[in-house]
Amino acid sequence: MIVVDWSPRQIQALRLAHRMSMTDFGRTLGLSHGSAGQWELGARRPTLFNRALLDELLRRADRETQERFLAMVQGTIPRDCWGRPAPPRRVQRPPCA
């Protein structure tokens, strides 16, 4: 699977699908966590070389990680900060009078 143009949302989804911290993600790609964080915020864009690294990280991911990535990018599952499905939200009820 190759992503032609990595958006901030796709970069974050890749990191979360791998269940990596920002530091681990940056280390895996040979960058500082600050650079990876700026990609996720959209403040900077990855170079062509770094986009190839992102593609390779996704290509080498196991099936479960790739499925998590796709679900996050497509927005089909709510997620927590580690890419796990978020628990259902509880409805706040007003207190009894």
C-alpha cells in the first residue's frame, strides 16, 4: 500500500496504528519527535525521501496494523491516543431533583 501524498491525518493514523509514541515514531524514521509532530500538525511536510519511509513503514506493517490505519483514515472507528477503539461515551444525565 502506497500513499501518494501524506496528509497530517494519515501520518498521525500511521503512528497510532503502530501504537507508537511520538518519540518512538520519530526514532523509527530516523527523525526527532519534533519533526514528526510538525508533520502531524501540518506545520511542515515530509520530504520525498521521508514520504518513501512512511510508505515503507506502512507496507511492512502487519495486517492488523494496516487495518487500524485504514479504519482511522476513513474515520470508521473512534480511537484513543494509542489507536485503540475508544470506549463508548456515557450520556450525562442531570441529577435527580
